[in-house]
Amino acid sequence: ETGVTQSPTHLIKTRGQQVTLRCSSQSGHNTVSWYQQALGQGPQFIFQYYREEENGRGNFPPRFSGLQFPNYSSELNVNALELDDSALYLCASSLASGHQETQYFGPGTRLLVL
Amino acid sequence: AQSVTQLGSHVSVSEGALVLLRCNYSSSVPPYLFWYVQYPNQGLQLLLKYTSAATLVKGINGFEAEFKKSETSFHLTKPSAHMSDAAEYFCAVIGGNNNDMRFGAGTRLTVKP
């Protein structure tokens, strides 16, 4: 069974640019959640996708957007990058969208914005 | 809205000693509570979760946590620390209509030989 994978592992961008991060769910999982983890802090919920529809969103501006594909893989897009967007971006998949569902995390993509 | 507070950003114990990592929650609805562990340069791994069944929850690697509604706490314990337990530990809560899982700031556990 393949776990959650994310690409790329590291990325460097400059302020104002756009970035796309990718996540492949664990086999059989139809729900993907994205988190931002700034250095020295806990992860913060960005949004969740369930069967290709957004299913909850945290306190992030609209320049953070996402997609989920029919195979349940997912993308996180960030437009107009700011310095404060530098963080580890974590993707987590789960069997379903219920609160009791265990979320399985990928290793993350570390984004540095210069 | 729900939230968790982890008391102590850094805890240091000797190998073989009791591990106690503190977490208090705030939630207007019955919460689901989780403890995750994060090793350097890795994602988060679930240790255990409380989903309103038994109040004492046993997890992986010998960890357990007790849900105490009267104290709004969900502290993580392990009777005997091992060197491999050194990592960052996060408490998290989810509840209500949103799927917003709220994490604490984390507690870094150091295990001394």
C-alpha cells in the first residue's frame, strides 16, 4: 500500500510568483486536506477536498486555491506569493471526510519565498 | 470554535522516565482529539485519537492519553521513555460543522541517556 506522497520536496520562489504543490492520496482515500506549517509552529488548516469538491476552509485568503482530481490526487495553488508563505506544506488523506477519520500525512513540501 | 493549548514547548526526560505531555482543549461541541508525532523533516504520524468511546485511549509505541471532560484535558503519557521517542508532539482537535483540525503549537520532547 502506497502512502501519501508530495512533490516537489523543496521549492524556492520569489515574491509575487505562483506555485503549485501536488499530493497523491493513499490508495482508497477520497478526502485530502492541506495544511501550512510555519517554522516552530503547529500545522494550520488551509482546506479540505472531498470527492473533488471543497469541503471546508480555514482562515486563508483566496489566493490559496486547490483542486482534487477524479483519482483523488490534489493540488494546492498559491498566487502572488508573499514572504510569509514560506513554510512546510502538508497534505493528508483520509478514507472519508468524517471528523473521526484518521488523516495520513505526507512528508510535506518545503517552500521558501525570497 | 475549538482550540488546543499545549503546556510546555519543550520537555526533557531521562531514558526510562515517565513522559507527560500536556494538552488542554476548548470546544463548544463534543470534540474529537488527536495526538500526532513529527520526526525531523517528516510529516505527522498519528499516535492515538479520542472519538467519544473509551476515555482512556491507547496508541502506538506505548503511548496513551486520557480524556477528562471536567478538566478539558487530553494529556499524553508513556510510562518509560525511549531514546527513539525524541520528536515534536502535536495535540489537535476537530469538531463542529467545519473540517478545520486545529493543532497546538507543539511540544519538543528530548530524551537524555
